[in-house]
Amino acid sequence: MYDNINNMPDDATFGVYGYGHKDGEPTPNEPNFINNGSAKKDGEVHVSGKVAKYKTDMPKVQLAAVYPRLSDGNQFKRTGANTYTLTYSLEKDMAQQKDLMIGQADEFEINDQNSTDENINSGKTINMHHALTAINFAIGDRVPTGYTIEGICLRNLYTKGTCKVDLSKNTDAERFTWTDLSEKKDVHIITNHITTTQVNRTQFTGLKTGNKYDNLTIFMIPQPVGKDAIAEVILKKDEKEYVSVRDEKGQKVTPENDTRVKIKRITIPLKRKDAKPYEAGEVEKYLVNSLINKTKEKDSNISIDVVDPKNYESSSTTIKPNNEYFCKKDGEKQNTYNVFINCYRYAVNTDKTKKHFNHAIIASNTFTIKSIEYKTYNENTKKSDYTQLSGENVNCVTWKITKQPNGDNTIGSFSLTFDPSKYPMVEDKPKKGVKQVHKFGTKDMDKFRITLVADGFEGKYEKLEIICRDYPK
């Protein structure tokens, strides 16, 4: 949706309506001053007649505007002070659909100071408001790599309705009430071969370049939707050649040996979990995820490892901060160490000879730290186990994600800061029934466990557990 008039196309055309009357008379509902007059972003609109006549016959004028200028049977009518109705149909091709906006200006009076024989300068600003809902899309956490997004279709949505407008209200949801919904049709947008081989959660529609937006946002009439309302995203195998990042022989994935399906259709339910209707002025973003249409192809996998700061090819599940083993001391912060993570999605491809191309067609993937635990004796299980940091000890180790994988760089990082003064007192195995405790960090058995997950991949066998030994005491 447009933030301001500078975001709009240079050739944007508004439809302007003017309602004139004499002093003391009510404002008419018929646009007797201007009726759907054409105006550009500079606000200049041409009308027939002489200024002197308007100054005499209808010196009081109120202006309203609709963007884009209406045509093809769409109608705009004034019904009273600040209120209007609009009958409107969406375009089937969303590349042609505009961000429908309606607004009005305060009434002004034509006088000698603001007019000449040929021109009238109202000196008023028409504030425009959004009447539709905007839908945008982003690369999902589990979308398969090695494909391009060719188009998106929204199915089983109403595409025509009557909008009751009340511009005295404070929000778009209150200003625009859509009724008499009809014509359940599909609408679509053709995308420009957008690759799925990029970092997850990258938005690819509704983007701004400079101060202009693309025309890939899908607009919908605000409405409640049922289970049949979906977005269908069409993916096509990109036919590119890739080298496996873990194949010592340098084998390649080529269009000839890539046996994955050429076309995928991913469906996204548009019905919200709380069944809340869509409202005017909303901007909703959906992730394109391969979750509903599960396929046998293993083209949506995850790799997440701790890597050596000096050699990203070397990985481990253990870090030792005091020795800077698979971590690096922060040169500015006390007891702070940086841990480096290699995290990416990839496709495991099998060709006709059943050979595997290991970790091919990779794309960066973001990650999250789920928990930091410490090992202590568990009275219930009668053995040592990990316990979540809590209470006054929760800040004995603090973390911060300092860099997420992005673009072609699959390496991210997070920092760990240790405060030994806040280490907890932990239990040992009882001796002769007597509870034993010690200060965490004073025994070799004491260690932390840090659990990471790649966003979107939170299965039992997809998480990364890092054991932290030999830390600041």
C-alpha cells in the first residue's frame, strides 16, 4: 500500500468529485461542480464553465477523490455529510489492480483571493484512505530450493461489492464497510521468475525500489473467508546447474539428472486461525511453505552446525570458551564469546542411477536460540540431567544473535556472555541420604547446553544441541 503520494506511479490518475452550493444551502449529493474529473498527482483538474459563474452560483465547494479514477461500471455516490457509497469490482489480473483509496477535503469558498478568470486554488488537501486489504508474500521456511515462483492465484474470494464509506471515522476498518459481496472469482498475479534459492522470510511482493513500489501486491475486498479460500503458488524447477557443497568429486546437479518434479503447487489457507475477517487498510504477509503439499522429494532439508571461526569447513557440537575452541573471544566485552553457525536449506537429489547429490542447491536460513540449560542432579530421575536457567540465575549466561545468514553467506553468529557470580548452586547425588550441593562451575562435570533450531525446522532430529565446557569461572 502507498505510504504517501511520492510512492505512487508518476502517471497516477485520480477521479475528483466536487459538490457546490450557495451560502446557507445544504451541500448537494450530486457532483454538480466536478463529476469524476481527471487529476494527476499535482491535483490539477479541468472543468467546463467560467469561474465567475461558479463564484456566483455555487461559491461553497467540497471536494472528494477516488484513486484510481473509476471506470467500467464502478460508481461513487455521496449520501450525506462525510458519507459515500462505492460499487466496485476487482481486476482479475492483479498487475492491473490499483490500491483503491478514497478521501475528501474540507469545504472551501471561491473568492477573489483564491481564483482568477481561469483558475481556482482551493488550498485544501484531500487525505486519502485505503479501502482494500493488501496481501504480500515471502519465501517460507520450508520452501524447496531450486525453483522459481511463476505466479500466485487467490481462489474463492468475492471480487465485487458495495462499500459504505464514512470519512468521519478514525481508522480504515471503521471508514470502509463492505456489503452485498458477490462474484466469487479467482484473481492472479504473474511473478517474474522469483527464485526460491534465497534466505527464508525474504519478502518478494510489495517491495519498494527507491520510492516506488512494485505492482506485485494482491489486493482483495475486505471480507470473511471460508476454508475454500486459498492462495495457490506455482513453482517451476529453475533448470540451473548446481554443484553439491559436500561432494568431494564435484558432481553437479543438472537439469538432466535432477529428477524432482518440474512443477509444484503450494497452497496457503487464507482463513485465519481465529476466523477474523479481513479489514480495510490491512497488510497481510504470508510465507510460501511446502507444508500442505508434502511430496516424496527431499528438497526441503536443513543443515545447522557450529563451525570453527578460522575454518568454516570444520564443525563440532562442543565449544570451550576459555580455549576459544569453536568460538572466539570478544575483544571489547568481558567474558563474551562469539559462536559461529552455518545454517542453510538444501535439496538432496537422486538421479536415475540412485546416486545422491549431497547438500545441493543451498539457501541461507535464519536460526533461533530455543534454550540454555545447565546440568545438575535430578531428584526425580535419580541421575544428572539438564535444567532450564530460571529465577535469579537466569542471567548467569546471556545470549544475543549478532548475525543471521543472508544472501549467499550461510554463516551467522551469536554471542554468549558469562557472569560467574550468578552461577547457580546445583545438586549432586545424595550421600547416605544427605543432599549434596556445590557452586556450578567448580566441578568438571558442570556444563551448559545451548539448543538452536533453524526457523521452520523444529523437529526432534533437526535441532542443534551445543555442549559448552571450560567456560569462565
